[in-house]
Amino acid sequence: AAKAREQGDHQVQQRAETWLQQQGTEILPALATVLHDPQADIARRITACRVLAALGKAARGELLKALASKERLVKLAATERISLIQPADKATVQALIQLLEDPDPPCRRIAIQSLRRIGTQARSAIPPLAAIANESEDESIRGEAVKALKEIDPDIRYPDYANRSPHQIRDISAQENIINIRYHALLAMLLL
């Protein structure tokens, strides 16, 4: 699969990845070895990420470990792929929240997109995402944060989060009786 990826043969790559996925969880240890081997070819490590994500819950732990990879492309692939394992668990959401502070802008962007894919299960990400939407100097990152907030809490309103600290936002999120206020708050934040 990795060799086909390197050569740009997407059909062969897809067939190889499908075959690997069909091997089931028995192949998980071999894929984990490739994924975490800093000497392994990057294309092979990324392919391992893709196949592990397709294996589902059994592979989640290996992808969580890969989020700390020193190899940027492996870290990015793991950050993107881990959100495909549904339902998401608290460890995944927490790891993605930590990546919101990564110094690498593409890593932050992919972490936000992954939280967006996870959706309502990522409610604990609302405070840091709201802070990013309010404070990030990078307009595209702010836009991604706003999109993620809309997916995580479709009833949320932007003005509720404008000019509030993450602690205040957490308090607001815990109160179910102010859903309409939250929607207006988020809307106002969009208009800022």
C-alpha cells in the first residue's frame, strides 16, 4: 500500500489498504510496529495510520500514541484519522483538545477539524474552541473553530461566548436552561 502511495497508484493503494483492513485486528500489532518505528518509511507509517483507523476501536490506543509522534506527517495523519473511530471516547477528545495548543498551525487546524467530525461527543472542547474562535490571530483557524462549535453544539449561539473566559464558558455549557442564550452568543461572535 505504501509503495503504491509513493508511486501515485491510488487504485493499487486502495486495494492494498482494503486487503490489510480485511485481515482484521490480527494485523494490529504489525501495523502498530510500523506506525511507531521512527526508522520506517513515512509513507508506510501514514498507511499504517489509515488502516488502523479503519480497524476501529481496537486500534484507538495506537493512534492516540501516534498523536505524540515527533514525525510531523505521522502526527498529522494520526490527528486526522483518530476522529474516524466512532464513537469517540474521552481520551480521544482530551488528546485533541491538547493539540489545540500545538505550535504547528496545520496540527491545530486538523485537531479542530477532528473535533468537528466527532461532533456532540466533543462537548468538553467547547471552552477551548470558543477561546480560539475569539482570540486566534489566524483567521482560518478562527473559522475552523466556529465550524467545529456549530457541529459540537448545533444549538449554540455565538454571543454567549464572546468576551468570556474559558472558565466562564464551562459554567455556561453546564447549564442546560440557557441553550437559546448560547445560540445568540455564538451568532454574535460570528458577526464580530
